[in-house]
Amino acid sequence: MKLIYIRYILSVLMLGCLSTSLYAQQTITGRIVDPTNSQPIVGATVLVGGTNRGTTADDKGQFSLLANEGDQLQFSAIGYQPLTVGVKASTRMLTIELDPSNTDLNEVIVAGYSTPQTIQRTAGAVGLITSRDIQRTNGIHLQNYVNLIPGVKVEMRTIAAGNRIVIRGYGNQTNFNGVGYKAYLNDIPLTDGDGTTFLDDIDFTTLSRVEVLKGPGSSAYGNAIGGVVNFYTERAPIGKTSISQQVLGGSYGLFRTNTSLKTGSDNTSLNINYGHQKYDGFRVHGGSQKDFLSITSDTYMSAKRSMSVFVGYTNSYDLLAGEIDSVAILEHPESSDPAYVANNASIKTESARVGISHNYQFTDRFSNKTTLFVGGQIIDQPFAAGVNKTNKFKFGGRSVFTYSNDASPLRPTISIGSEFLKNFNYAKGYGLSGGVLGALRSDLEVQAMQYSVFAQAALQLAPKLTLSAGAGLNYVEYGITDMRAATTTYVNVSGYKRFKPIVAPRAALAYQVTNNVSLYASVSQGYSAPGTNQVIVAQTGMVNYNLRPELGTNYEIGSKGSFLNKSLTYEIAYFTMAVTDKLVPQGFAATSTVPAYSITTNAGKVQHNGLELAIQYAYRPNAGAVSLIRPFVSYTYSDFYYKDYKSDNNSDAKTVDYTGKKESGIAPNLLNVGLDIEVRSGFYLNGTMMYVDKMPINLPNNHFADAYTLVNGKLGYRSGLGNHVNLDVYVGSDNMLSSTYSSLVFLNLANPANNRPLAYNPSPKITFYSGAMLKYIF
């Protein structure tokens, strides 16, 4: 009897313990997505820390599993950095955002041609820079990490300003800002309505990802013969709150601080960052001061709806030292142009932009993403011979509807969208001599507008073969109002120009050789519209009605893949692009009644042939002190030359024929070699060597910029101090070989009497920096 009673008591106790355990368990559901495009990361793994219990995300990125309060859920996916999230008593549904790593990049989802997909399955050349790549440097200079992408080169007029991006030879057609490509920040267009891209108001230290779509992107993005650049800012991790302070100091008075607050619940995140940057400059009259404020917010309202908001403000002041010649860059690279100093040449910019993006999944197969934005800039720019004061206001939006059906044998994916962008620019120009303001030279109100509609479709013709095709219908308009009244000595230059609508098609075939190797071939067209200053000749009052946009037809083949259990990854592309209607400025000398001026004409044909290669190997030992050894190489070969290119289209005795000459501003060979080493204790070492070949800097190819080699390195220690504090301390050096070079060279300038054009903007020789980041996680 006693034995039966004891058994009864034990059974009750065991049942009570079991019921308590069952009661403590809770069902956790959620989605695992890429943070920049909200696309599901199919096959991502979820594990309960310390156990062998787990699951994987389905084709919608969704998962479900049982967990207890206090458990640590570990999320991972190929190509992405792992993330650990604690389970709270209130946790029921989670939205997990995984940031990409800088290994296994072919598995990362990118924007592509209006339909996000992995890099390997995008039938085109895509370069990707992740937060890990940015952390290899001090984060301030865009060129130190974007230049790792083959076919891409960032040029800087100063160490802190004047950035322009050159993609497959497009971006340096003007000596100020960039043209021929389009850029976006969190899906907000950075490119103005007249096709120019101004980057001086972007805080590069807050970026978490840079995607470069190389080659004509006009079938989905409009005015982008060279390609498309997508910048994305840092997001706050879901479910965590932290505050961090970063301080960096370096040569020539470089000082940078970042103060960040990041907070996130199970389905929302908010990142607020304030940055201050000061630089005394290694050149005379080359200082800089910048202040940045950015706010990024993400909200997942439901499994079908998400919304992102970005607010940015910049106040910057950059002194300009001007250009020097080939002798001065060798003997006195710190010198400046006296005319720039006399007029206190500089760029003072105050800029603000606000954008909101909304994703909605109507059904499992039909979705929409819409982005709306508004922004403005005030730019005050004294230069060697005058001063320009410009107020800009712009607004626009982009919306893409996507349909996909994986259940169908053809697995169709169709996207239809549109984009609209309009600028209002109010620009005044004055004479300036010795800092004394002169007479009004120009007073223009410019309205520039771009808008396009586009459609893309992809069909799986066979289990491993996919056909994609699309086209964009693009419009560009200019309206210019001259606020100066016409007189007997002045011609009012008001005018209007609407270019003939441009149809830009694209077609591609992609073949999946194995699960890890793919081939593609594509043909695409793109265009680059003339800028406002090319449409209107202000000196004569002429409206250049006959101008046509530059057109390019690009043929490309390539392959992407990985071997050795995805430790070795590669990407290779060969392209040939014929550009017609190349814009050529034709100069006219001054007369007694008209100052010197130039008229732009369509007088050129250019041939671009290029080879791009990137390969890396990530070795991760299972044991020992070292956790990662990652060597990588990227190489670019550019055979760009003038196919039928003249100084004008008059074909008279004064016409100069440059046919057969190499295109100015393009180095035939670019090589990057790097090595990353990470130790389990927290130490890391990053090293990069970049070689830039000798390149012509003018049309007749009788002046060249010398080749140079840059070696950069960074040594640091990154670790957690307990459960709440993270520390990162580092030292680094750029240009460790003290090479003499100019990151940005002014192209095609007239030769002075000494036959040495003022073309060079010298960059500093060896520099050093050190910094620290302290983060407290609540």
C-alpha cells in the first residue's frame, strides 16, 4: 500500500514538472529577411542555443519553433553574418534581418534589374561591398573600399570632398560631380534631374552596403549608361538597444566622431547617428569641416507590410586648393593655385532629404515597393574666377509591382514600374576677384525632369536555363528661365528642351551549370542625356535644340560561382560597348562683343572593351588561434578608344581627328590584392594593395598621369567585454609606400604656354590614423 502511495506522489510531481515545462515553452514564428530589400532569405537556419533543436526558413523566409523564455536563438545563412536574439516572455513573432558577410557573396540578395535576387542568379555584373568590407578601412574614404570592385573606380578632388564614381569608363565626363550613372541612398535618388550626381553630402561612415550594377541600366533605372550605385545606411538590429561612441584621429588634423543610438523591438528598429568630421588638410587651403545627422527607421507592421524611413541632414564646408601641373605635383604637392586662395575657393553645402519606402505583399505572388522622397540643397561655391550660389529643391518617387509564380513550370517573374524625378534649381553667378564680389553674371531658374516606365520579365525555359528581358521608356526635359532682361548687349537665354523619348531594351540568358556555378550572356542599351550647361549656351543665348543623348549598346558574357564547399568564390565578365553620339565640346574664341564659349555637339563614337575578374578564398580553421584567413584579388582591363571622334562635326581645316586614340581618364589596368586575418582572441589584420596604370589625360594622348601603387593596412582588436560592452580599437596607415599620385585628374584641358595643363589634385603621401569604438548593449 505504501509503495502504491509513493508511486502516486512521484507521478503527480513528474506531471507537475512536465506541465510547468510545457507551460514555459512558447511558439516563436517569424521571417528572416535581407535588411535592405526585405526579401526572404530562403533556407536560413534557426537553432536554439546549447541544443540540437532548430528549423530552417521556407521559401517565404518564414519559420516556426518552440522555445523557452531566456533561450538564445541563433540565426545563420550562407553569405550573411550570424545573429543571436534572446527570447523574452512577450516574444511571439520576430522579424530577423541578417547583414551580408564579405564571404560567399554570390548568395546575397541584391536589387538587380528591379527584381531582387541573389548575385549568382542576376544575369549581369554586380559588385557588392558589405559592412565587413567598410570596416577594413577607417570608413571615411569611399575609394578605399569601393575600388575593390572590378570595373569601378572612385575619384576624389580632396581627401574629404569632390567624390565621383567611374563605372566602366562613365562618370568622369565632366570635371565636377559624376554623370553617366545613377545613384540611390536607401532607394532615394541622389542623381539630379539633369543627370549629375553630387555625393558631398553623404556620410560614408554610416553605410552598411554598396551595390554596383555595372553596365547600361536604363531598362530599369533611366539615365544610366554606365550603371547604377545603390547605397544603404546601417540599420539597428531587431530586438536590441545600444548606444555607441566612435572616435578617430589621424594625420593632418583628421578628427572624426560618431555617436549612435540604435534600438529595436521584435519588429521595429531605429538608428540615430550624429557625425562630426574635421580635417586641416595636407595642402595649403585644403581644410574641411562636416556635420551629419541621419535617422533610419524600419517597421514590419505585419507579414505583408513593412516601411522604412530615412531622414538626413548635412552641413559641410570644404576649402579648395585648385589644380596644379605635372611638375608641381612632384616637387610641391602641398601647393595650391594662388587664384583659389585669393578668392577663398570653397564649397559650402547645407543639405536635407527625407524618404519613405513601403513594401506590401498583396498575395504570395504579387507585391509592390514604393519610395517617395523630397530634398533640398544650398550650395555656395567661390572659385578662381567667380562665385556660384545655388538653391536646389527636388522631389520624386519610384514604384515597382512584382509578380512571381514558382508553382508554374516556367516560374515567371514580372515587374512593372515607373520613376519620376524633378529638380528646381535657382542659380546665380557673380564675378569675384581677390575676394571682392563683382557684377551679376547669370540668374537662371532651371527645371530638370526625368521620368520613365519600365517592365522586366523572366521565364525558366528549362530546369537550368532562364530568359529575362525588359525595356524602359525614358523621358528627359529641361526648362530654363533667365531672370535677366534682354538688352542691346545681353541676350535672354530662356529656353525649353524635351528630348525624344528613348527606348532602352535589355535581354539576358542565364544558365545554372551546377548549384554553385552559373553562366550568363546579355545585350543591353543605355543612354546619358546632356546636362543643362550643354543644352543652353549662356554666353550667346543659344538653345542647343539639336543635341541628342549618348547611346550605348553593350554585349556581355560572364560567370559566377564557388568551389571547395563555397570557400572559393569568383566572378568574371567580359563586355564590349559601342557608344554613339558622344558629346564633344567645340570651343570658340572671344570677340569684341561675345566672350569665349563652347557649343556641345554629337561628334563622337567610342568603343569600350573590358575584362573584370574577382576571386577570393575564405579559409576558416575549426581549431587553433586563427579563425579566418581571406586573400582576394580583383582585376580590371580596359581597352577604351575613340572609334570615330573629332573635335567638332564641321569637318573643315580646323577639325582635329582623334580616332584611334585611347580614351582620356581611363587606366588600362587596375589591380587590387588584399588579405584579411582574424584571430579568435579578437585581433584582426586587413591589408590592401591597389595598382593604377598610367593613363592619358587629354584627347591627343600627349599628356599622361603616371602609374602608382597604394598600400593600406589596418590592425585592430575587436571583442566583447562581458555581456553588455563591445570594444573595437585599431591603428592604420594609408599610402604606406608614400606614392605620389592624384586621385582625381581634370581631363581634356587646354595646354598653356608651358605645355603643362593644370590638371592634378594631389593626394597625400603616407598617413596614419587610430581610433576606437565603444558600444553598450542594454
